[in-house]
Amino acid sequence: MRSFQLIDIKASSSYEAGVQYGKEAREKILAGLEDYRALFAETSTMSWETIRENASSYVPLVGKTFPELLDEVRGIADGSGTCLDEIMLLNCRYEITKFPRPNECTSFAVLPEAALGGKTFVGQNWDYRAGILDNVVILRMEDSSGTRIVGLAEAGQVIRNGFNDRGIGLCANNLQSVDDSRGPGIPVTFLRRKVLSCASLDEAANIVRKADRSVSCNFMLASAEGRALDLEAHPGGADMLEPEKGILTHANHFVRYPERNALETSPRGDRLRALLGKRHGTIDAAYIKRCLCDHENYPKAICRHPSDASLRLGRRSITVASVVYDFEAGAAHFCAGPPCEGEFTAVPLHPAS
């Protein structure tokens, strides 16, 4: 059964955390870079060197806005024996591969009024390319502030979805608006990582709202206090969606202002809401996992499989990981690959002593 490598990190500085990470994930980081080199050779008119330069162009803004995260990626580069521009490429791949962009990911939050035992969950099916499956890692880290975070990333990236011991959880979906461009802005992966250092839902939401950006992304935010909100972030701002009867779901189109959409409307968010609603008041982690296996509207279902035979396997769309973050239990449940084919593994926020 496929599984993801678990990397534990505890360091006194962001740079040292990155060094530890880079050393542990070196082989997967190198494999990931080769995967993207092959992808861009097939799909981009830019050379590998030009793409690396493009990724490096984000360094000044990241360093000015989130200097501790730039220190972290410098550490990843040094720990893995790679270059900063290569690690920036991995962390900026959302922006680099944005045009054109396929539909990816279905996220959710379930609040106490809808859950069994008054629990709170946030999670998603992370959909992307089959080519990254072997290069995904689980990161469990205690950062320099003492905040503990568990989440997922492509090896070499900072954490892209997860939850922390301050009670904040984040998942995300691709969005593309008619206003998206290749202009300057904070790369989405860095923004996600910053949210996972937050101590409150309001702090997390404000970071998303205030960020400079040139491309869109959807942020599903939840907190252990039983709150959730969804921010459809775009170059002009961020529009908020709130739960209905304790359930909030999202796929890859703008709901609040549909006229912003540059992608086709996806039924996955509505489908997941309908499935969760069938067990309103008794939703638990086991039922959520079953919902994430749903194949309605296949091949564009909640549970994705690499069905497009016109593409080589590494470029085909697949559910890379299925994730359920359980605040009350303090545990993350991860399934590598499509959840209908795999098993979930629970990873606690705090490692066994």
C-alpha cells in the first residue's frame, strides 16, 4: 500500500528547520525537480533556466513580506544540496503552471452542529498530477515560535495544507479568475504556510485578505473553536463564504461572484455538500472518508483517477492525497493516492515520547 514519508522537524530557527527538512527529503526533492524538468520540457515554451529565473524573481517580495519563510527555503536548499532558485521553483509551481490550469481539489469544513459529538473537521482531496505521487511528504514540525504543525507538501515545498496546535487548519483549491496574470505577488504556497503559523481564524483570514497577489486561489479555513470560512482570493481581493448548517465545501469555481470564473464550473463542491448533508448531526471522520471516495460525475469526480490516456501517466490528473484534519483528536488522517484504493493513516500533532 502506498504511503508518504513522515519527516519530523524541531529547530530553533527557520533556517535550521529548513536544513533538517532538506536533508531528510533530499532524494524526493531531486526526483521532484527532474519531474518538473520533464513536465516543462513538454508543456512550456520557456527553457529550464528561464523558469528558474522566473521563480527567483519572487525572492525579494517573499523576503520582505515573510522573511522567516525565505530563511526556511534557504535552509531546504542547503540541506538538500540544491540551489535556492530550484527550491523557489518547487514553491512557485502554482504560479508557473497557472496558464492554462485544470480543475483541482475539493475541500470542506464540518462544524460541531453537523458533526457527531460536536467535533470540527477540515480537509480535502488534493488533486494534481500522478507524477508527484512518490514525492509527497508529511511534515510534522515545531517551528521557532513553538507552534506545532502537521501537513502535506511536495518535497522541497513549505507546508501547503495542514493544521496546528493553536487550533488553525487550512486546505486550498485552485481558482482562476478573468483577472489572473503573470504579475508580481506572494506565491500561494508561502501564503498557505504563513496561515499555518497563525493563532486565530481572524488572523489567518486577514493575512489572506491583505496579501498582494496576481493569481487566484481558494482558502478553506477552520478553527478548533468550531468556526470556518472560505475565502475566494483573487487579484482584486478576497470574497468570503460561510458555512450553512455547519457544512462548507468548495471546488474550483467562484461561488460568490461567478462572473470572475475563467474555469468551467465543477459540481464536486455541491456533490460533497450533498453527501455530507445526508448525515447532518452525525458526521464523523469515517463517513467523511467515504464521501471523499465518491465517483459521481467520473472522470471529474471527487475521487480522481488518471483516466486521460492521451497523456503520459505522470501528467494525468489524480487524487494525490486525501486528508481529514480532526481538531479534537489532534490528529491528521492521510491517504496516499485515490482514497477508494488506499488506507488512511493517522498522524498525531505530537509525536509519541
